[in-house]
Amino acid sequence: MRFLMRVVVSIIVNGLAIGLTAALLPGIHIQPFGIGALLLLGLVFGVINAIIRPVVSVLSLPITILSLGLFQLVINALLLYLGSLFVSNLRIDGFLWAVLGGIVMGIIGAILEAIFRRFIPEESKVRRDSAYRAAGRY
């Protein structure tokens, strides 16, 4: 149940983050702009972040260390561009817009993740509540 909630929240957060990023930056376009397109983009970016990002981050670790972490901006831009290749609703005008979109999307995603984290129960609290119920303390 907790895993399913995390997946749903991740899709919603990714969809809202890319939607707000496209609304803020004139070089990133979602056509047509709707809930279905945002959910599809959220799902695609969730898969990209879960599967492709860890592999790319590990493979690029030496250059990331040499650049003091700035290469992560390039990785974010490339993954955003990769998402636009998978979903025809998303169009990015150039690499600079992809870099700016990666930065803005990361900031918005972090804020939304902090807000939506309340809806996912903590693992320890779930165990404690279950133990109290089993012991008859509630």
C-alpha cells in the first residue's frame, strides 16, 4: 500500500513539476496541455528517474566529481530531452531551455515532494500503530 502511494505521488509530482515548468519557461511546450498529458509525462519522467538516472549518474560520477557536481545539470537536461523524445506532447526548443527546464523542474519537484510527503505514512509510524493495535492499546 505504501509503495503504491509513493508511485502515485511520484507521478503526480512529476506531472505537476513539468506542467509548471512548461508554464514558466517559454522554450518548453506541452501541446495539448491537459491532465492526461501531464499524467503521461509524470509517468514517463518517473520511469526515467527510477531506471535511467541511476545508471547515468554512476557512469558519469568521475566527471561529476571533477566538475564539482555541475555535470548533474547536463544530466538533468539530457534526461528532460529524452523525455521529450518519448512523449510527443512535450517539445523543447533547445539545449539551453532543457538546462533551464531541468533546474526549474528540480526546484519545483523538490517543493512539491515536500508538500506531498505528508500523504505517505512513515514506515516506522505504520509499524508502531499496528503494534499498538495488536497489543490493544488503542
